[in-house]
Amino acid sequence: MISNFRLHLLGLSLLVGVAAPWAANAQASISNVGSGSVEDRVTSLERISNAQAQLLQQLQQQLSDNQRDIDSLRGQIQENQYQLNQVTERQKDLYQQLDKVSSGAQAPASGDAAPAATVDGSTASDSASAAPVQGGDANSDYNAAVALVLEKKQNEQAIAAFQAFVKKYPDSTYQPNANYWLGQLNYNKGKKDDAAYYFATVVKNYPKSPKSADALYKVGVIMQEKGDSAKAKAVYQQVVKQYPNTDAAKQAQKRAAAL
């Protein structure tokens, strides 16, 4: 009985001797793992935070780039819409003309296309007599007026034709071009006040027209040639601000810097 008790006591002692170091090592290991885990977590959190900050910065840059792309696309869409409206207007005029031809409709008398009065109140009746008869078709009448300038070199008749066009087709998509032609033709004749009036009409009534930037620039040129440097510079600055990245803006910037 005593012998068995001693054996059990000895076994228990041996078990305690073996278990104690193991427990101490285990405790040390747990403590080390716990300490290393917190540091690892802090390091991981720092890395995650840095990565998120970089990702946020990249996303912000991407959003900025996307916004610029959207603005650029919006400008292209507006330009395409304007061109589409021009095509639609031309097709409508063509269909109307075809309907008139097929139904045997007669063209209006030449008196219906009397030339409009100029800015100074005078009329162009002398040159109107040589202008082509208005046929009721905006597309044909506009092309005929352009032909007087480019092909026949009859600028006086062209002025009368464009004046008649502007008066007869107030809703035509050719209005900005016709007014621009009137501005240029009057400028070539030395009638700078009349030229400025027509150029300003393009800017005021058709600000989104491709002709608007050049028209505003030429108003500045006329002001400069008339000796009003302050007003000319103001107009040039407006061109740069309102129509950036255009040839007119580049020319306006050069002239403004020289004043």
C-alpha cells in the first residue's frame, strides 16, 4: 500500500516536473504571440490606411480626369447637335422645295425678296437689281449668295443677296453665316461700323455658332483700327475668356498683349 503510494507520488512529481517547464514555455509563447500579433495588427492597419489614402487620391484624380472628359464630350455633343440641326434644316428645306416642284408651285415674285436696309438707313436697291431672284428655298438662296462672292466676285450683289436672305429666313441655320458674310463684305468695303454691327449680331444672337469666336475677334480688330485701344483690349479679353482654345482666342491674346 505504502509502496503504491510512493509510486504514485513519484509519478506525480515527475509529471509536475515535466509539466511545469512546458507550462512556462507555453505561457511565454502565448505572451510572445499576443505581443507580436498586436504589433502586426498595427503595422497592417498602417499599411491598409496608407493604401486606402493612396487609393482615395487615385480615385479623386480619376474623378477629376473623368470630369474633364465629360466636359470635353459635352462640348463635342453640343457641336454635333448644332451640325445635326443644320443638316435637318437643309433636309427640311429640300423636301419643301421638292414638294413645291412636284405640285407645280410658282416661285415668289422678285419683289418679295427686296433687299433689307443697311445699318446707316440706306438701301441696296442698285445692287439688288443684279442679285439673283429669291426662290423660296433657304439652302439655294444662301448658296447663290455665296457663289456671288466666291465664284462671280460680285460683292455688291452679294451684300444685297445676304441682306435679303437675313430678312426672309430669320429662323434658318444659315443666319450666323449670312451675318458673318455681311460683316466681312462691309469690312472689305471699308464700312467698319456696318461690319461691326453684323459681326456683333453673330455673337449676340448665335453665341454657339462656329463663326461666333471669329466674329467677336473681328469686332476687336475694328475697335483697334478705329483707335479705341481700351475697348479693343476688352473685346480681345472677352474672346479669350468666352472662346478658349480657338484660333481666334490665340490671335486675340497676341493683340491684347501688344496693346
